[in-house]
Amino acid sequence: MDYLYDGTFEGLLTCIYYHYKKEKATGIFEVKSYQQSLINDFERIETDANKAKIVSNAIVNKISREAYVHIYYCYLSSNEQKEIIILDFLIFAFKYGNNTMNFYSHEKVLPINEISLKVSREVHKFLGILRFSDIEGILYAKFSPDHDILVLLIEHFADRYKYEKFMIHDQRRNKAIIYDNDLWQMIDVDVINELEYSQNEKLIQDLWKQYFTNMAIKERKNTNLQFQFVPARYRKNMTEFH
């Protein structure tokens, strides 16, 4: 049986619940991208917060909190096989319990570790290179990450800009987080019209680009190393590379 879910983490966990309580899953797929199989039947699963909670508690209590974090990070990844990787991992992990993460190189554990690490590295990178601009008193940042990491950034920037209003816009996934007065909200964003920078913002951007240029030492330029730290796909939203 192929289980189809709505793309949410709770929906994925609900499918895991039905795998154990109803019929074993041959696969788990997001409904919007599912291509019907000629071999397997399919069922669309409605997200159930209570069933998802049962599964999340079982992961933490019977395996470990570390495993839960790896699963969540894998879910946020852009890996096209992430659902089946998570399912295979859990089938293995519920058998070996809190010893699971010691099997680092096992074929059921290694993929989820590697994917989680890629997501974690991208989060760490954007904590350093995300650029905010002043748009009529609101700090605005846009980026196009490889993975769906928006929710993993908010705690850091909410603490850093505690008394500011800001928006972080994931252009690849057409969504954003808005923060104001210790509260944040995830919203869908189809189109953001041309934004008007404040005069101070324009001056700051010009000064920053000039500083970036003046600090460079031509004789020590290492293009390959620069691209390792800041890949080309990230640069379009960074002031100093405009």
C-alpha cells in the first residue's frame, strides 16, 4: 500500500502510524507529486495530530531524541527519497532501540545521517551569510536554500533581532516567516512586488560593497576557496556580490 500525505511532518508521521497499525507501507509519497503505480494500491491519509504525537513520542522514548532530530532534518531536506529513507530507518530503529545511532554506517542509518548533516550544514552557513535590508522600518531577507530550512533559522534571528520586525523569505518555496514582538508566523508568499529600500539602507549597501572591495588582497585571491565558503547559487541575494 502506498500512503499519500499532505507534505507536513505530522502527515508523514501519521502515515508511519498506519504502517504499523493498519497495513505496511510499500512507499510514502507527498500527494501532489505522486504518480500512481500499476502494482501498488494507494490511500490518501488525512493528517491526525494525535496519531502523529504517538509516533513522535515512540521515536523519542524507544529510540532517542537524537534520532528524532535526524528524522526531522531529513524531512526538511530536498531528497526525493526522504520518506522511504525515514520509513526504512524507523523499521530498523524500533528493533534496535537506543543503540540505533551507534550503527552509523549501517545501510538503514547512514543515509539519514548524511542527509541530516547536509541540512545542518546549510543552516549553519545561512546563519552567517543571510543578509537583511531595511524596507520601510522592516528588516527583510530573501534566500533560496537547497533545503526547507526556514523554520530552523527563526530561533536564532528572533533572539538576534528581538526588538525588530523582520521577514525571511524563501523564494524557492514561496513562503516566509514574519516576526514581530516575540511572535512569528509562517505564511505563503506568491509574489513580493518591487521593494523600496530606505535612503540609509542604500548608503549602507554601497559602503558595505566598497568595504568588501577594499579589503580584498588581489595577490591572495583564492576563487576556489571562496566558492567553497559561499557557493555561486547563494550569491544572488548577497549585497557584496552585486
